[in-house]
Amino acid sequence: MPAAGGIEKLIMMDMSLDMVKHLKDTEQNYIENKLETLYIVGDEEFLPLKENSLDLVVNSLGLHWTNDLPGAMIQCRLALKPDGLFLAAILGGETLKELRIACTIAQLEREGGISPRMSPLAQVRDVGNLLTRAGFALPGVDVEQYTVRYDSALELIEHLRTMGETNALLQRSNLLKRDTALATAAVYESMFAADDGKILPLFRCHKLQHPWDGSVISHLQYPDALFTSSVSLIAMG
């Protein structure tokens, strides 16, 4: 990918050393790429970046893995320049609600109790509040829903494992019994399968953005600055 749009330097960061190596090896395939790129192994909760050093921070489907989500957002804000842009996508809301329901029912039937099988996800109202807590003056949150088609619930479960999107909680059962997994698939397909037998799990993606620093347009924080007028509505009538 040739450098474009005036970008001078790109910093790519991931917690996984293998992923960083993969990204670096992939770039070698682009001979015409003259963009200065740095590769960092790092954690969103401990960003190895200077304050006020970045024009743009982009996080794609990574923030829902952090233990301290407000802290990670604060560090992103601190790394941005005063007029910097923050963009992020995070899974949340009703994502995989059908699988959660099916897994709960199957565990109750087979094991007599439940253990979380997927990480907790934030609701859209919570994400907006977290952005405000992190110090973003004018946060924006948009929601997009995606329905993915699978042949079976077991295929969905295997796909989630391959993506590394299972349960990251420390206090969890590390073993998913075979009969529980089969029961989960059976419950899922009996309750939520489409007419053709396929399953259509829902993924809800929260898109976060912070376009400007509050100091630049701080007057927008106050309603009086937005809705004052020198002309009477009666006079206009």
C-alpha cells in the first residue's frame, strides 16, 4: 500500500508477537510501499507511546479484551494531539445473544449450573459513558449489526475458537464437555435456526469516534452557546 493522504509515519501495535511478525512480513510484499512503519508489541492498557504524539488512533476489535477499558481509552486520548482523531470498533450489545442463551440452557441441563463461556460485552450507552469518563469531549457512538450465516452451531463455535474470541475471564471453566457442546448446538438449532436449517448469529459492532479536542470547541459544551438568539420568534411570526 503506497503512502497516501500525507501520512508520514504508521505505528502498528499488537499484543501478539506472532501477529506483529505477520504484519511485518506482509508489508515486505509491497515493494512500492515507502511509508515509514514501526511495529510494536504492546498492550492497550499500557501504551508505549508519548503523549500528544499521534494525529490518529485506530483500534479495530481489540478494546473489548481489555481489563481496564476506561484506562485504555484515557491512554489513547493522552497519546493524541489536541486536534487528533480517535476511531475504534468494539463488539458489544446483543452480539451472539442466541449462543449465550443456548449455552446457558445446555449447561443447566447437563451440568446443573452455568459458567461464562464468552467475555462480557458493553452496551452502547455504557460505551458512550466510558468515552466521556476518559475525557473525550464530544464522543460519538454508532452501531452496526451484522448477521453471519453458518451451516451449524458447532461451525460457529469452532470459528470463534479460531478467531480467539472465546472467554478471556480468569474465573471460568477451562473445559467444555463434549455433551455440553453438543447440547448447546442442539438447543441453538432448535430455537434459532432459519427455515433452511442454517444459523444466523448476530454481531453488533459499536463504532466509536472522537473528532476534536474539547479545548478547540469548548463553547459547544454549553447549551447557551448553541441556542442563544437575538431575534424573537414572535417577531419572525
